[in-house]
Amino acid sequence: MAIKNKLITAAKYRDFDWNKAKLFYHIAKCGSLLKAGEIAGTDQSTLTRHVQALEKQIGCSLLIRQSTGVTLTRKGEELLQEVAPFFLKMRGFCGNNHVEIKGEKKRKIRIVTTHALAAYVIADLVLTYNEHNPHLTFEIVGDDHTIDIILNDADIAIRPYNPQAINAYQEPIFSLEKKLYASRDYLKKHGEPKTADDLKNHHLIVNSFNPEKYPFADILWILRLGMPNGKFHVPSFISNSLEVAINAAKKGKGIVSTYKEMSLVREANLINVIPHVTDKKTEWYFTCADFMKEDSEINGIKSYLKEKIACIQAI
């Protein structure tokens, strides 16, 4: 009987379908058949069919399907731990991504961070870096969700620390804390608040009213300042666009909460009010696959970003 069981196990391993395992990996990382289908370029019914075939081959359930998405069974979690390092190593084995531009072969570096950091911190710095390193070409992706460096085919991710990241190297690169800003015109008209309690008599601008869409930032922080626990200020202006919110503050419509490191804020010539009142610091990490942590190009970009952002913060 023991020999028969070993033969059955060997047959399962020999016929193991790694293509189906990759689809399972997408679903497990996305937590959604819809999102995984978008990444894999297929529909939900096809994904379901392939995972069911994989479950049949392995002999156990891998996913729990719910109205809000999917979660992993215990066996699903075990399988994820087994297949994730394989896909990561295969990406390293396949070598660095190169593209040909105007007859010249260049290495492509894909950087993923949040929309706000991509647009108003990282992009300007990377463009300057690229001028001095023309052998590289960059793709900068703004995404306000937790990402997986394999799933998103990213060379670099700039995110808060992720304890669930597998085979990933994470190094702190800078920290950010929100402060309060207003225009000179607003302060001239309404006076300058001196304490958080004074905000009860001021107009407050909020960048979105949906915290779930911004997992790395406390967007409602400004509305809790000077209020009892569980109570919020009523904002005078709301927008899901950072640009619109900053522009409203620039036009004297109220006080906004944001980061001074963003070029958008500096260009708006806003004044930091109640300087001693800040949101808690968030540590941001430079993340890459383990096999890339000794890569000279990757380390060069890391050192450059760390240095330049430190200079901005010192101003």
C-alpha cells in the first residue's frame, strides 16, 4: 500500500500543471477572480475551470469563494508558499528585461509606487537620473494597492513594509508625515490656526472620503484633529483628486493635509500651519526581488532616490 501511495504521489507531481498553478497564484495574490483575470488576460469562468482542475489533481480545495472575493484554504496557503518562490526564481532566471529603442538596446526598469508618489515625487527624480543614465529606460506605475513584485512584473516597488512579501528584499528609504497647509490668501482672510482645536473655526479640504482606496495613508486624519474620539469635522470641500484638492487650497478654499515632499505642494506656495501638528510618520521601503538586491543598477537607483529625497526633506 505504501508503494502504491508513492506511485500515485509521483504521478501527480509528474503531471503537475504549472500554468494552472500560475493562475492560482494570480488569484491568491489578487484575492479576486476579476482582478486576476485582468492580469492573466482571461475570464473568470476560465480561471474557475482551471483552478477546479488543479484542485482535482491535488485532491483538496484551494479556494473559498465568497461574494466579496476569494480566500485561501489551509492547503491553498501551503501551495502558495510552495509556488511563489518558483515564479520569483524563474523571473530572475529569465534575465533582465531589455527593450530596443531607435536601434539601441536599453535595460528597462519598472518602478511601482502610489499614484501621488509616482506623479509628484518619484517621476521628477527618475527623469533627472535617466538624463545621466541614458542606457536605461524607465516605466513608472502609480497604483494605490498592495502589489506583488512578481504579479506586477516590477523591478522596484516603493511601499510601506509588507510582512507577507515572499523572497523580497525591503530596505527603508524615507519616511513621510502629513502636515497642514493653506494659502496666504486664506490665512489673511480667516486667520491662522494656532492649535488643533482652532480647526473647528476653519474650512477643511479632504482628498477623498473613501479610506479603503488609500491603504497607505490616513486620509481622514485632518477631520479628527481637535475632535473627541469618534467625532469628525465636516469638510468644506472633498475631491478624490489630489490635484483638485491642492488647487482648492491654493485658491484659498481651506486647509489641506498633505506631504511637503510633493512637487505639487511646493509649486502651490502653500504655508505650513500649526507646524507642531503632524500625522504619524510612515516608513517607506525600497523593495525588489531577493535576486536583484546586489544588482548594481538597482542599487544605484536606490542610493540616488534616498539621497535626493533627503535633500528635499531638509529644505
